[in-house]
Amino acid sequence: MQNNSSLSFTMRVLISIAAVGLALMFIREGADLISSLFLAWIIVLVASPLLHWLVDKGAPVWLAFGLTLVAILATFVAFSLVLVVAVDRFIEEIPQYAGEIENAIEEFQESLSSLGLINAESDSLFTYINPEQLLSALGTFISGLFGTVSNLLLLGLLIIFLLLDAFNAPEKLADEIKAGNTYLERYFQVSESLRKYIIITTIVGLTTGVLDVLWFILLGVSFPVLWGILAFLMSYIPTLGFWLAAIPPTLLALLESGPLNAALVFFGIVLINGFAENVVKPKYMGEGLNLSPFMVIFSVIFWAAVLGPLGAILGLPMTLMFKEVVLEADDQNRWIARLMSSKESKDEPEEESEREVESG
């Protein structure tokens, strides 16, 4: 009697689910370290062309390395300090705005009661809505986007060593790439696409953030810098980002100045950020990230739940790297990558036909 030791499909699925759950548990426990590592990798990925450009222009390696490192750390520290100061100012004003929201909710409930839509003796809406908690959660989320500020020393060390590897790694791995290492080839291809995406998104997001700040100042919205920073950060989340960035300043304008000013704030954000998202970025980015709309939203929600607020921004690059480097390079899992894609890959049939010709 032959003993078949192979596992059934159901057992393989259950084992895979258990393995994924265990991996997510460890990722959740080390969320700060993983977020710092991936953020440092993205920063170095974007900044490494500056290092190579300085060397190509004749600068000594140590000088090119030092200038690139100073530029990275100075930009990150300055941005983080502005963000922290803006969030602290907003948190200080939360009790005042919470009171205004409570008054607005009471007026809204009285209006519904006068129209006969609800009973006057029904429970207050405060039973379901706590304005102060909502505003505090917003401030915590924004500050949590760069919670790695507290791990600045760790982030700095990671950037230093990754920057050293960015200078030496291509030469070290050249032989492996020539030998046809599929994973490394895909890694460098995806890294280049990701670098282009981040650079263009950063430039466009910074421009829209500045324009949003000017628009908020013109309309007299409080904390314009904070909402401009939020718009800049949300620009890294395609489709969904600028809608999320529009909500807080619109609600604040509604409380402070009424419906007309809130409408002007909202339509200004939609016009500025929507034009950048749907016209400017596609023009310079081409096809962009090959992820379906569902995967974009799922990546944001999933990685935010696993890594915290910063995961909402890091989620797309992490999902893209996993899809292209792990799933696309594996024949058995390529169908999953195709489901995650926004379009069918054109080169896959050619690759499969080439493999059939070689095997024949």
C-alpha cells in the first residue's frame, strides 16, 4: 500500500492562513521597527540618485555621502518639527471646537425634532457621537503618521547604512543579475518605478499642499499649515487621499464661518487636489502603480491596521513590492498578482511562450 504524504488542498490553505496570521502577529509587535526600516528604505531610494550624481560630478565619495545624508536628515527633521508643532496647536484648541460641535449637533437635533423626524424625548446624538474624542483621534492620527520621530536615532542609523548599501549594492549584485536572478531583476525594476512614483508624488503633493495653505489662509480657515501638511501626506494615497484631506478643514470652516465658506473650502480642495491627482500626475507618471482600486483601498486600511497611521502611507509601496517581487516571480502565485493588478500584464504571455519554445 502506497503512503501518500502530500497534504490536501484544505490543509495547505489552513496552514497558509495560520502562517500568515503568525507573521502578522510578529509584524504587529515590531510595527515601529518595521515602519522605521521601510520608511528609511524609501527615503534612501529617493535620495540615492543625488549621491550618484554628486560622485559623477567629481565629488569625493565621503563628501557626496555626507551632503546626501545631511540633506535627508535636515529635510525630515524640519518637516517633522513643523508637523509636531501644528498638531500640538490643534490639540490645544480641541475643547473649544468640541463645544462648537456639540452646539451644532444640538441645533441639528432640535431642527429634526421640529420637523417631526425624531421624538423630542429621544436620546441625544451625543450618545453616539463624542466630538472631543473624534477630534482627539484626528490629532492622534496625524501625529502618528510620523510617530517615528521618537525613533529618530534608529531611523538615522538605518538611513546611514542603507545609504552605504545604495552606493555599493549595484556592483555587488551585478553578477547575480547577469546570471538571471529573477527576484533581483524584478526588485530593481520595481524600485525604479517606485522611485519615479514617489518623486513625482512628492513634488505634486508639495505643490498642492502649498496651494491649499494659501487657499485656507485666503478663506480664514484655522490651522492652514496643518491642513496643508495633511493634504501633502494624503497625496501618497491615490484616489482616496485627497477626499480624506478635504474633510477636516471643511468641517472646521463649517463651524467657524458657516456653510458658504465650508463649500468654498471643499470645492477649492477638490479643484486643486483633484486636478493634480487626475491630470498632472498621470501626465508625468504614465501608467503609475499597477494596482486595482480595491487593492489601493485595501492596502491603506490593512497596513494602517497592522503598522499604525504611518502604514496608511507605506501600505502602497509595501503591497507593490510584495506583488511584483514575490508573487509575480512565482509561477504558482502569479494569478494572485494578476488579480491585484489594475490591468493585465502584456509581457507575461510572451514570457510563457518563450519558456515553451525553450523547453521544446
